[in-house]
Amino acid sequence: MDAREAALRQAHGHAVGWLASLSDRRVPARASVDEIVRALGADLPDGPSAPADVVDLLATACEPGLTAFPSGRFYGFVIGGTEPAALAADWLVSAWDQNSVMRAVSPAYTAAEDIAGAWLLDLLGLPGGSAVGFATGATMANFTCLAAARDAVLRRTGWNVAEEGLVGGPPVRVVASEDRHMAVDLALRYLGLGRPELVRADRQGRIEPEALRRTLAAGGQRPTLVILQAGDIHSGGFDPFVDSIRAARDVGAWVHVDGAFGLWAAASPTYAHLTAGCADADSWATDAHKTLNVPYDCGLAVVRDPSAVRAAMGLQGDYLIHHERGDPIDKVPELSRRGRAFTVWAALRSLGRSGVADLVERLCRHASAFATGIAGIDGARVLNDVVFTQVCAEFGDDGRTERVLARLLDDGTAWISGSTWHGRRVMRISVSNWSTTDDDVTRALEAIHRAAAD
């Protein structure tokens, strides 16, 4: 116990020091991979080392190579930070070291998952009684939901994927927006469904319901999946769910919503209108590490019909202890996994209903402040309607936009990266971190103004 306690105390000291440095440190890392390799030591030692010394070496050698992702001034990707209660709970998750897959083996974990799942359905306005699975991230949450969808639509035709596989079965048709996220394509590839048929989206990345209706009508009555989106990665736009789901229902399609960060709009009275009609879908995927700000990794796969996800994900084994009420193992692909629901429970219990709404609204307010600040720069133009947490801007032409991005990263005050949207290079700002303050936004905008100055 002495060695373990010494290692934990060392880790605690370094962790607190790291978090304290975030308000002032440069956001980009200061050291390269090769430099970190040299500091860590490339050769495996012949003998053991004291655990506390190992922790000290790891923290000291790696610190210069850390990017300040948890900083309130990181806006490069939609990844969020780590809310305090969730961070502390995650330390407990590692210490408790629970096998978080069976009700009988870890009743503590299962209780946390049951409660957190019910709270999530309530907050997000999704049907009560839906299955909520805790996967690694939004990609595997999409995978889980689409696996349930694939098997369900084939089962309606009399084809059992679990018994017969896909070869020789009826082809499954997948229809999605041309502005879908790449994680959807990856999940479909994992599932053997290939590239989806694409439907035109408007300038804000929202699927056009009439174009969807025409595409679906041209395909006849086949096993069909329709994938919609809550929160476009560039514009933050939300698909028009009411009309789109009605079009999908006319051909008997399963409707899945990829809501990696945008599904959380439903938790805010101010922004819930963006998800109107979304609850009429069959499945939903989101990522608690994004807008809710729990630690990596924590995707959420929600399926209206629990039997559908159990049929796709359920696992049987003579040595497993199955419970008549179902087990966490029934809802996600992994047999070995962390106790992710502990951190979600902690974040939700800490924030409460009003705290989650305030978090969403604060992120959106910061995004609007970015849009207003950038609009005042000579030659700059915000390209999207800022309806949620995303801002896309250009600075006259692709060349100047690239120069502004390069200068901004070199400045180090904030991390804002580029993308290509509608054929032009853009600065893409994603406001996702609970700890971002008005001062962080002001400092980032000042850095953008410096980078844009000729």
C-alpha cells in the first residue's frame, strides 16, 4: 500500500499542477514527439522502478508535449473538457477497477448506469424506456445504433443477420445527407453497409426534406436506414426533423440521428427548438465528452426498442451471469470497458437540470461572441448562421485564411484550426469546454485580430 499511495500522491500533485497551468500556458505543445521519446527513454529497463518515480518521470517528460485541450482557449475540435465532479469520479473509476458489464457482478456500476441513462433520456427529451448504452465515443455510438438498425430492418424481411450474416441477404439501403459527419461513413463501413446514398443539403448543411423524399421514393420498398444530423460540424445546423422523419416513415425506414454534440441542445429551453421532432426517430448517438464535458471516452448509444439493440449487441457465455432485467453488456460492443456511467452520473448530479441548460447556453453565447468579434475584422466574413456552438469564417481568400490560421497557432494564445467548407478554406471555431470564460474568448479574439493584421 505504501508504494501505491506514494504513486497516487505523485500523480495528484502533477495533475493539480497541470490543471493550474491551463489559464496561462500556450495552448499548443512545446515539444516534439522525438523530444518526448528521448525524455521518456526508449530502452526498456532491465529491472523494476519505484512506482512513484515512474509517475514522476512520465509527468515531467510528457508535460512539454501536452496540448492544452482542457484549456478554455482550445477551439480546434468538438471535444469539450472535463467537468470537476466527472474528473474526480474518473479517478475513482480507475481505483475501483470494476468489470462494468454485468448487473450481478457490479451492482454499483449498473445502478449508476440505470440512473444516468434515465436522466439522459429525460434531459434530451427522448422516449422513456429506451436503451442507453455507454460506448467509447460518438463513432462507436453510431456503430451500435446502426447495427441495431441494420439487423432490425433485415429481420422485418425474414432475414436473421446473427444466424446468416449479410452474404445472400437483402441489400440494406442507407440514405444520408451530403454534409454528414465522416464518423457515420466509418460506422457503416464497419457494418458492411458501404457508402450511403447522398441527399442534397442546404448552405447550412441541413438535409432538404423534399430531396430526401424524392430519393427515398426512387428506391422502392427496401430495407432502408435514414441518417439525420443534430449539429453540423461546420455550421452547427440541425436537420429539419419533422418533415425528414415523416418522409422516412412513408417508406418504412429506420431513422437514426447522429447528434454527437448537438443533441444536447434539447437540454436547454432556449435551444430545444433546434431538436423539434428529433424524438420521433428510432435511435440517437451522442458523445458525453463533448457538450457534457466528461472525461474520454464516453459515447452514448440510445435505441428506442431495447430488444433491437440486445439482438445486435447481446452476448451469451456459459461463464457469464446474466440477469433477467438485462445487463450493461447487452447495449454496447465491448466486453471489457471502463465504468463510464460513473462519470456521467457525477456530471449530471453536479450540474443538475439547470446546470446542464446553463452549460449549453454559455457555450452558445461564447460562439455568438466569436462571430461578432470576427465580423469586425477587415476582410473577414462569418459564413454560417451561428445557431449553436460552431463558427466558420474566412478572411478574404484561401491564401489569407491560411496565413491567419498559421499565425494564430504560432501565437499560441488559442488553438483554432482550419477546414474546407463549400470549397473554401475556413477558420472553424468549436466552443465546447465548460471552463471557457468571457476573458478566454476576449483573449482568443485579440489573437485572431493580431493574426489577421497585415
